[in-house]
Amino acid sequence: MDPWTQIDSAPVPGSDSELTLLQRDDDFAIRISDVQGDLMNSRMYHSEEMLAELGCNRLGTIDNARVLVGGLGMGFTLAAALRIVAASAEVIVAELVPKVVEWNQGPLGLCAGRPIDDERAHIHQGDVIALLKHPEKKFDAILLDVDNGPEAMTASANGWLYTREGLKTIYQKLRPEGIVAIWSVRSDNGFTGKLKKTGFKVRAHTVRARPGKGSRHTIFVAQKPR
Ligand SMILES: C[S@@+](CC[C@H](N)C(=O)[O-])C[C@H]1O[C@@H](n2cnc3c(N)ncnc32)[C@H](O)[C@@H]1O
């Protein structure tokens, strides 16, 4: 098998980290400096799709549903959300690293079927936290996959998302019965408890990296009551 070749890199705004895009034959990987392994790999995306399925499963028949995805990565979560929601839905994707959006406009975007070209998809090039703090829009689903779990990794400012204040803000940004789904490399009972204390009904799902096989990841699914 050919070795991985680095084809581009990009600084992560607001941090000292850098993302690199690598290619091997038709496969792509995104890595982050100082972290072992891939942040994303185009051959393993089942849990990224499950994030959307578990977060959006009630939205197929809801008119004008609004979904927030953070971040874009390789677009698998976005593509899965678009497969579920209706024609009238709006799916906003926040991506912190401008080059990730650029990469998705090129060959990398083909991995998930170029979901950014869907007319229901709207890219916000910037921090998902800025959208969450913006008072205007409310969402039926918020799908978060910006770190490896409920602690900052890509950028230190992401830590806010998992604090009581961050979770309260997310709660307020959801419409009644809205769901926040959070991808994590591991389970975390303390975080489940924190979500419950915020007022959510919570379930932590174990999902596999590939259908029926591969590493086990956790998706926290937290629903706001009616
Ligand atoms: C693991 S990848 C997401 C993978 C994605 N679920 C998929 O299906 O391909 C994490 C992404 O979140 C982005 N990101 C990290 N922090 C962010 C933030 N605060 N706001 C928006 N995007 C962020 C990263 O640049 C990266 O593209």
C-alpha cells in the first residue's frame, strides 16, 4: 500500500494547533498536530453518520426544521442530516478552519457526496460557539463533533461548550423537544450527569466506527422537554 502523502495544512484559528490533510489512493485523513491518530478518516465514518441519525431522527416530517452542525470535517454528518430532513429544512454548518471548507470544495468533498452543494446546507465559516451565543436563531437539532469528546481538543475555547454555562446556552438555543447530540471517543458518566442537571433527558448510545465493527464511540443524545 502507498504511504500517506500530506497535501495541505492549515492553522486552527485561536490556537497553536495545525490541521493536515493527507491522501493515500482514494482515501483521505485529517490530522491535528500533537494528537496521535486521525481526527477524521474517509474510511471510517459510521459514528459520524450516527451522530446525525440519532440527533435528527424525528425531523423527517417536520417542516422548516433547523439544524446546526459543528464542524464540517469531511461532511459525513452533514450528508447524513441532509438525507433525513425535509426539503424545507435548513442545515447550518459551522467550520472554524477556512481551509477545511476549501478542502470540501475539492476532491475531499466527494467522500461524502459533496453535501455542501445541497441548497439546504449553509456554511458558516467560523466558530460554532459564536452561533450558539447569537440570540436570534433556535434549532431543532444541534450536532456537535468538534473535539474528541466533552473536553477541548481542537481549540482550547471549545472547553466552554461542555461547561454548565455552555450547556445552558445550548439548551436555550433549542426549540421545545430539540436535541443536542455530541460525538465522543468514550463514555463519560459525569458528562451525562451534567446534561441531566441542565434539564435534558439524556441517553448515551454506543456506536461503532464502521457498521457492526471497529472502535466503539459514544453519542450523547440530550433532549429538551416539550
Ligand atoms: C472530527 S471533525 C468533524 C467530522 C464530521 N463530523 C464529519 O462527518 O466529517 C471536527 C471538525 O470540527 C472543526 N471545529 C473544531 N472546533 C470548531 C469550532 N469551535 N467551531 C466550528 N468548527 C470547529 C474542525 O476544524 C474539524 O473540521
